[in-house]
Amino acid sequence: MDITTKSVTSPKGEVTLYTIRNASGASVTLGNIGAGIVSVNVPDASGKMADVAMGYADPLDYFYDGPCSGKIPGRYAGRIGQGRFSIDGVEYSLAINNGPNALHGGPEGFQNRIWDAKLLEDGVEFSRVSPDGEEHYPGTLTVTATYRWSEDNVLTLNMRATTDARTVLNLTNHAYFNLGGHNSGTALDHILKLEADTYVPTDETLVPFGRIDPVAGTPLDFVDAHPVRRDFFADFPALKNGKGIDNSWVIRDYVPGKIQLAATMTDPVSGRKLEISTDQPIVHVYAGCWIGDAPQGKDGYKYNDYDAISIECQDFPDAPNHPEFPSTVLSPEEEYNRTIQFKFSVK
């Protein structure tokens, strides 16, 4: 495995990109802003390489980008309703940065921080310490995000954390993929299959009501693989509220600690296939409904809405305010440990 680095200076410190290339020439590039995925170069059915991850021409544009492209948001991925939650009777108020809600840990979340980095033989280990009170979350949190790239084009992300006081935590990766190539236009013709029979309904601000509903008979039924666009613009509240798909599904037969397939996405033109597996209970699909305001893309490309799809494996959104959902409270005697695998192949 060959690893090369490239650095530029920013007002926040040195920004470094790490490119990991396997024997076949397939590669991933990771960045220390938000411990993010910057590019993924993999072959199509004819062996032609292309970068299938959304990303920016200027590495500094990863600071404060609206799409949160490729990065690890935190402390809490997704929305927390009204930016409020309580632990042990103490209420915490977060910054409101998405309508009336807190999104992805706040405006100064993990995604906008430079992480420390350590090179491995086949990847990079990113780490940072989030001090008590950062973005108004309790407890000093020590977190690592370790990426490993394999010879058979599997990118594995392991996220671990410990805390010195009870806090809430929900981590994911927010990469966007277009398997035809990041600059190939709409991704709505990709074929998507989700290992989920139920989803989490939300209100008009995309915060969960607190129930879990079956997908059968709704436009959110991806039990059988079909093009994303098939029911994309249907007259259905979950789609209307998000200008398309921005929803959480509950992974079928979820077992804590067990890595299992969550989603499969294929591009019928290039033949590329992406299988995403995780040990987390939720697969959240965001179809790039608002990425048209993203910074200038790689290769001079200007992204439009729906040009790439983010599939985020995580815990339940807004779980701190819904005791009916599995708890996302992390205590000092526990270790947070979650894994996501991105397997690239051809169909």
C-alpha cells in the first residue's frame, strides 16, 4: 500500500490530504478537516478508473461547507429537535443552525475542525479531544476515526470515543457518491436497495415524531432494488419536507455490535457497485437535495442538486429526546465503538 501526502496552510492550521493507493491503482484520499473522505478512485466494469466521491477543488473549502461533504459530523450527526436535550435532569441548549433545530453538532462541529493524524500501513488514524462545553455538549470527549483501505477496494471506518462525563454521541461519515464519477451529473438513476422494512417519520423540520413506520405502500420502500428517481417526487410528506429523500431507515434484524449489510447502490451505466455495511441501527439516505450551493467541485465541476447521494450509517436521530429510541448517552465507564464499511466493486 502506497501513501502520499499533500499539505496547504490555512488560518486554522495545516490542512493535509492523505492518498492511499493499493496494488491495482485504486485509491482513496482522506483529509484532516473533519476526518473526511475527499476522493475514491475505483474501476468501472471495463476497468476505467474514476473518482466517485463528491469533493472540492480547493482543500480549504471543506471548512464550513453546507453539504458537510465527506466529513464526520459531531458530536451528534443529524438533528436534535429545538437544539435541546437533558441528561440526568440537566437541560443543555445547543446552537440552532438548521431551521429551529441543531444539526450535525453545531456550526463549529467536528466537521469544521482540523483533526490530528497518524499514518498506518494501510490507512490513517484521525483523533481529537472535544473539551467539556464545546458546542454546549457536556463532558470531555476523546475520539478517534480510523480509515483502512484494502487491496479489494473496501474502505473501513472505525469510530471510537470515551468521555469523562455523561454525554450524547452519534457519529457517521457524510460522504456523497456518484458511481458514474463525481462529475457525471444526476445520481437519481442509481439503483438503490436498503436492508430495511421500516423508517423513522419526521415533521416538517425533519425531526422524528418518535415512532417507526413500515415502508410498505410508501415511496420509501427500497426493499426491492429500483432507481432512486422512481418515486422521488411523489406527493408524500417525507419527500415534500426534504425536497426529496432525507430520511432514516431502521436496518432489518439489527444486532448491536454485528456488522451487517445496510445498503447497496449501483450505477447501471458504469457497472460500479457500492455496498455499505455497519454495526449501527440506522441507515440515513440524503439524496443531495441541497448540494447545489456547494463550493467549486473537483475538475472544475459545479455540483447541482441530486448529483450525489450520501448514505449515512448512524444511531437514531434526535434519540436524546425520544426515550422510545435506543439511548445515545455515553457514560465514562463505556467506550463508543462503531464501524462502517464501504465496499466498491462492479456488478
